[in-house]
Amino acid sequence: MSEQPPPGSPSVPALRPPPPTNGHAIASLVLGVTSLMGCSFVTGIPAIVLSRIARREIAASQGETAGADLARIGFALGAVATVIGVLALVGLLILGGLGLFVFDVCGDGQC
């Protein structure tokens, strides 16, 4: 015979599946990783924006969706890549303005 729990005793809690991950958080993470792979601020800025959207949606869902950590990581990666991209662009503009880029089309300076 199987034993029944005594009346009034707590029953075993049912397992709940984890909440679904927010799509904007996933997209932010993917764009953040892509921005570090060479796309710089082209995908870094959208990663930052999607991260902010995802974090707002996750907070408003009251536990119905997950992914806040993914959104934070996407934000950080996007921000780092954007700063690196902007610094590289400014450096190139400064070098170009100083005339340190020399493009010798004719070969020996005589055209």
C-alpha cells in the first residue's frame, strides 16, 4: 500500500518551467557581440537601445519574462564597442587632418 500524506501537511510543489527570455534582450546580446567583432557603433548603438527596451519590459512583466542579465551584457558590449569605434573614427580624422595619410597615386610623386 502507498502511504498518503497526513491531512493538512504540505504537498510537494509542482515544478514550474522557467519564464521565457525576452526577445529584445537576446537581440541586444547578439548585436553587442557583433559590435565587438568589427561592426563597432553600427550595431553597438542598437544593442544599447534594445537593452534599455528589454530591461523596461522585463521589469514591467513582474517575473513573467527573463533575460535582464543578457540585456545588461548586451548594453556593456555595445557601449564598449561604440566607444572604441568613436575613438578610432576621431583618431582617423585627426590623422587625416594632419596630413599623415599619404596616398601616392603616381608612384614617385610625379603626375
